[in-house]
Amino acid sequence: MTTENTIPTHATLAAPGLSVAPEKASAKKNTGPKKNAPRSLKAATGGKPKAAAATRSKKVTPAKGPTEPVKAPLSPNPHAPREGSKTALAVAMLQRKNGATLAEMMDQMGWQKHTVRGFIAGAMKKAGYTVESFKSDRGERSYRINP
């Protein structure tokens, strides 16, 4: 008698009538609404919240102690520029008797012409100043804040 060295296969180990490996499920799941389905069968999206959620009330806790203001104004005029800032320097120059020329402001501030003019037209107006523009005796454009 000869014995053969055979390695049992999965098929011989499995019970009769069972397949060796289960079949794989399809990789694509049909989770969304069907194409060409009528609107009534598609899931609703968005819309108003349900009435039950709107009727629930949360417990409100009172505030603890009196509230204090966050910061007190640093100066009596809240629109006044900070001391030492470029805006404060420009306001001081424009409040002089003869005002300030465009060239003087360019030198003092280190700005270009369009920056000085934009500052006067925008920031000064926003701060509530009325800036007067005129030609000086020398023919230079000058600006002044009227008191």
C-alpha cells in the first residue's frame, strides 16, 4: 500500500453543500434616491425645522452679577487720534494757522502724494474733521482744518 501525501483543500474541509468562500457584495451601494423617481419618492432636503424642535425650551440661567463696561475711553473725545500716531501728527499740522502744504506732509509722514490726498479725503472725513483746501501765497496746494 502506498500512501500519498496530500494536503487537504478548502473544498474537502468545508461541509457538503457549502461554498468555499462567500460571494462578495457589490462595491456600489444604492443609498441615494433613484434616478428618474417622482419628487414625492425622493428624500426631502432643507426646509423648515420641525414644530416639535421649535417648541422645546431651554432652561435660561440669569447673568451673574452686574455687567461692567469693557473699557473706558482714554480721552474725553473718543474720535481723537492716539497720542504720537501719524494721524495725531497730521491733525496737528493741519490745525496750524496756515495749515500744511502737500510737500510738508509728504516729508513729515514719509508718504507719497496720493497717500496724503487719500488720507485727507478719507480718514479725516471719517474722523469728523472738515478739511479746507486752498492755494498758498507761493502757489502750493495747502490744507487746513477749520476750528
